[in-house]
Amino acid sequence: MSSFANLYIEKIIDLLNNISIEEEGNFKAAANILADAIEGDGRIFACGNSHSATTMQDIYTRAGGLALINAIFIPGLEALHTTPIGLGSKIERLQGYAEIALDYAPIRKGDVLIVVSVSGRNAVSIEFAEIAKKRGIKVIAVTGLSYSKSVKPRHPDGKNMFEYADVILDNKAVAGDAILEAEGMKQKFCPVSGITSTAVLQCMVAATVEELLARGTTPPIFMAANVDGGEEYNEKILAENRKRIFYLKPE
């Protein structure tokens, strides 16, 4: 393995260790919000843009994941297929787009919205958090806190996404995201947020499972459909929670 590859792994391990120590209280706070929603009549939604959308999808309809997480997808930002390059970056700066998405989503007061954005500076992610908060929806933000604090918001209100959150889960990404550098190169390389955001989201799920078990509640967790009995188990979970799941085929 090259020295750069080894160095990248070492830096990722350091970041994950920092997350495990520094974010423990935030995982607990997020878990309490999610457990309250699961035990009550709240619903859970998640959103992200471009690369953050693909990170968010690691907890959406995922084997071993919470079955109650509903994704909110915005056309042009839900994946990485928007071309030509740069179009998605322009779309996520549009004001008013998040409000339209929230208006058309089955989300309501008392629900939970998980918003993933590494920089947290673009209008769509900011307005997701801001408008959700105003509507009485609990907001859990996954972001690079030092990154977000180092950049100006692309929104006239003057705040970045994390400033509207009830709980902030810091993925420890620094400004620009990339962490390796080499002599003769101006630009750093190898970003971290794909790994650390995913880890943060899965730690949030783990903490929620722990909290539900402590309360005596069985967590609604998917079983892998590719193991024997998995599909049957999942059908039971989905049937029991159908009123709070919005990605199923209509009956």
C-alpha cells in the first residue's frame, strides 16, 4: 500500500476516534429525539444534496437500519447523475426549493428531519433546517462544523444550516473536505465526509437502538432481504408501521 493510502487511513481512524469521543452526547440527544418519535406518533425524514444525498441514503431502506426513515428527494439533487457538471451546485443554491419539497412531503409538526450537508452553506440545506424548525419539526443536522463555521452562508438570512438544528452531529470534515496534501500540489486531495458522515449516521442509529431497548421498546430494524426469512420479517415490520412509512407501493 502506498504511503499516501496509509496516511489517509490513519487520518480517517483519528477522525473516527474523535467522533466517538466528542459526539457521544450529541448521539444521545439525537437518539432521544428519534426514540420519542418512534414511540409516539412522529415520523422520521432525511434529506441531503448531491454527495450528501448519497451519504444520507446509507440509512434509508437499509438492511440493519431503521425502517421508519423516509427520504425526501429533490430533483437534480437526489443523486450524482445531474449533468452537465456544476448544474447540481447551482440548483442547491436556489432559494425556495426546499420549501416546495417540504410542502409536498408528508411531514408535519412533531416529526423529525435529518439534514445532511458537509458545508451547510447552500440555500437548499439551510432552508430545509430553517423552515422545518419554524414548522415545529425537530431538526438533526449532520455537517462539518468547523467547515461550516469557516464559510459564509449563501442565503440572505446570514446563518448556515447548523444554526437552525436542535442537534448537531459533527462529521469532523475540515474546510474543503480533502485532507491529504503533497509537495507541488496546491489542492488537497481525498475527502473524508463520505466516510465520516456515514459513520455519524450509523452511530446515530446505533444510539437510537440502544435508547429504545433501554425503554423496553423493540426497534423497527430491517433484516437483510438476502438472508433466509429476511423478506418475511421485513414485511411484518412494514405492515406494523405502514402509517408512518411513505416509500411503499400504494395498497
